[in-house]
Amino acid sequence: MPDFDDYTTQAGPMARLIHVIEMVAGVFLVLIALLTVTEAGLRYALGMRIPDAYVGATALQGIAIAWGIACTTWSRRHITVDAIFELMPPSAQRWINVFASVVTFVAMLTLMVMLWRKTMGSLDSGELSNDLLLPLWPVVAATAAGISAAALLGLARLGRDLLQLRTR
């Protein structure tokens, strides 16, 4: 039986998808760093500022976090407390994994619905950034897309966990 938790050694479509999701999150982290360093350098060296830099950095941070949650949902690289889990027999560990996957999926699904509602609210209200008057709904939509990916990957993880219950 393949080790479903070790996606890094597999070259299948799921490994490629996770790699793309990690790259998306990484690109947004690089953009946050560049924006922050540039803004601070301009402010302290020249007394200038980048319009909407704070709004932009905040938006990029939300997007990066959402897409980061997506890849940790599939690969279970998020923070866990394994004290009880490690003491359990393998069959109980599989049931704990199923329970954790159900909770994760339900949480991500709920967050996904709320973020898409927020996206529609931002679109309908015409929310704009402070300085450049850029619409904010694309930022919320990009965050919602990341959480949607997390919900779908959570569902896939739940399917894998249920399959492992049946096959071991």
C-alpha cells in the first residue's frame, strides 16, 4: 500500500497539484517581503511611501495564508499534538485521522462559503482601497479560491483516510 502522507516522493497528479499550490503561496510570500522592504526603505531613506502598501501587504498575506492552508490540509504538515495519537494502536490512529479529516473538511467548507459570500459582498458594495481606489473583491476572491482548494483537498484527504480504513 502506498504511503499517502509522503506526497513528496510521488510524481503523480496530486504531487504536482500540491507543488503548484505551494508555489502560489510562496510567490505571495515573496511579494509581501518585497513590498514591505521596499516600503520601509522608501519611507526611511526618501520620506516617500508606496500607495496602499499596507492594504496590499495585508491582502497578499491573507492570500498566502489561504493557499498555505490548502497544501497543509492535504499533506498534514500543520501543527498537531500527537501525544495520545502515538499511544494508540494503528486501527485507532486511522479512526482519529478520519475524525480529524472530517473536522478539517467541515471547517474549510464553512470558511469557503463565508469567504465567497464576502467576495460577493465586496463586489456588490464596491469596496475600494484607500489610496489607489482599487477594487478589493479580487483579493477576497483569491483568498476564497485558496480556501476552496483547501476544502477540496480536505475532501480528498477524507476519501484517502476512509480508503485506508477499508484496506488495512
